[in-house]
Amino acid sequence: MQTMREDAETILREAVAAAQPGRLVREALEAERLTGRIVLLAAGKAAWAMAQAACACVPVWRGMVITKDGHLGGALPPLELAEAGHPVPDARAFAAARRALALTQGLTAEDTVLVLLSGGASALFELPLVPEVRLREITQRLLRSGADIAAMNAVRKRLSAVKGGRFAQHCAPARVVSVLLSDVLGDRPDVIGSGPAVPDPSTSGEALEAAGQAGLLPDAALEALLRQETPKMLENARWHVVGGVRLLCAAAEETCRRLGYAPFVLTDRLSCEAREAGRFLSAAAQYHAGRGKALALLAGGETVVHVTGSGLGGRNQELALAAAPGLEGLSDAAVFSFGSDGTDGPTDAAGGYADGRTAAILRALGRTAEAWLDDNDAWHALAQTGGLLRTGPTGTNVNDLSVLLIGKPRLTF
């Protein structure tokens, strides 16, 4: 019989497998009749897999794939391939965006630009209207402020030549068809990848508020850009939203049921502090543990971390570590959380796992779980307890999943 840790790895693996983008891209393109010369732009952590599926479906003339370091899967003729920095844009992202603009210059109304976006595209497909150093500073300040993805994108759209519908404007009069692999709560097309090819409903007021909360104002030049509005209508653009965290939740739910747990999806819109989510799940464990029932409580979404320490980690690792004190002493409960793209923060882990032994192990090593959390150092803490979940790049990105397992199922004959 598998251990609870092995059950967690099985749930992770099968949920991610169900969210692979190839089938989703093929189904979206079956609903389209793409004409003329087809130029493809794929950006995001799942860009290579999405582009591979598209190239098998339609006759791509030329194009480009822009993805995170380590996420390319090999040559895809006739496409040009580029890797760039994430979550903070770098010079490689800017160079790739300039090349994408060149590849889509001078098209006619008979041509089609096929845009394939996945999580990470906001950083990977970027051409700033502010100096590069300043953009990196702004992005870092927004990340550290704990701003949600919608607030961050309201700012970034107004500082970019390609976001917020501006890329579709550039491609006109060519038609622009987007397939958007959702990694955002609510699956809003204008939020996925900062909406380079869809109308933008965000307002300059929202952008100014987010910038103010991040301590970026007063700054006259920045404020002038943030007051500019983005395109609210794009007659040459249409789009399909595919995937999303509901798909991840449904696949995990089915795997939990097969493993013998009674699953219940709490939400597919988890949006709070990672620590609070971890503490909530451990509190639920205290109520349900020891009752002889095998349960799985699932929550999809994306938590946030307000970074005050100097450690290493990500939101999923922090969530798992925050659950550890509440799980201590429970022999039949575990909490794990992971990013479907296989990366969690600037680390080599997809997420973290904690059970009733985690807090005691850390204390025996001379430092409490709470002390590790105070330094935002979940990676080093979980590395010592065997609690890091590692998958490597998965080829997809449909948000995060957090799971509480209670009561290991027993084999019956």
C-alpha cells in the first residue's frame, strides 16, 4: 500500500497529466478556419507544448516561441525559439518581443496571427515603455507588495508596447486568433498573459492604485504612462480560453477517489495569504483526523506571499510549511500544495509537503517551523524534512492545487 506521501505524488502527477495543453489546443483550433499566411506566437511556460500541438494542426508559415529557461522541448521548424527570464522580465524577453513584432509586421487582412498564451507570458512577452532597469524594479516592487495578478497586470499593460491589446493593434489588419491556457482565477482572457491580443477592461485608476500600494509613486513619468488607457475594442481579434484550474481540480478529485479518499473540492478560487491557507487546512485536519474516514479536501487557485525575510521558497512551499505546526502529532493527515507548471517561486521545486512529523523534525534540528516562515525560507526547511515536491517543467500551467489528505485508506478484501 502506498504511503500518504506517495499518494500526494500520484495525485500531483495525474492532475498535471490531465492538464497538458496539446489536446486543448487541438480542440480550440478545430473550431477555427485559419486562412492566409499563418504567423504563430507562443509565449509562457507551456508555450513549447502549445506550439507543437498547433504546428501539427495548421500550416504555420513562420513564428516564435518564447518560454522560461529550461522549458523548451527541441526544435519546432519553422518556428524561432527563445528562452527568457521569469518572473522578472530580462533583456532576452525584450529582444524576443522585438523579433515577434518584426515577424508580424506588414501582414494583410487575409493573414492570421495565431497567439498561444500560458502562465508566465506576462514576463516572457514584454517590450517596455520605460527603461529596462526601471521595469525590473517596478516588477519586483509589485511582487513584494503582494499585489494580485490583476492589479499587477493593470500596471504592466500601461508600461508595455505589447500588452493590454496593443499586440493585436500592431498586427492589424491581419486577423488575430488566441488560444489562452488559463492560469488565473476566473479565467479572464484580459488577465491571461496581460491580454496582448484581447480588449483590456482595466482602468488607469486601478493601475495607479496598485502602483501607490507598492510605493512606486510619486513619479511623474510613471504616472503619465499609467494614466494612458488601453484598447477597449479590437475588431480583428477573437479568442478561446482553455484549461484552467477547474480542470486540475477535477482530475485530482478523480485520482483521490480512485485511491480511496472521499474527495471534496472546497474552491477553485483560493486567493489569500499562503500561510493562512496552510493554517486553515491544518485546522480542518484537526477536526477530521482520527475519525476513521479517508477524506481529501482540495482547493485550486493562487495564494500570495508578502516577502519580509531573506530566505528561499515559493507560495506552495510556504503554504505546506505553515500547515506543519497544526498537523503536529496527527498520524493520519498531510497537506501538500504545488504549481501545475512544476515551478514554485525562484526554486527547483513544484511545491511542498508536510505531515504530522514535519514540525517535530524541524524543532529537533534546532529551528521551529515558525522561525523558518518568518524568514520566508520554506525551501530550506522542507529540504531538511523531505518535503519538497519536484517534477521539473511540466509543459502546462493552469494554476496551483492545495490538498489536505486525512485518514489513509485501508485495503479491503
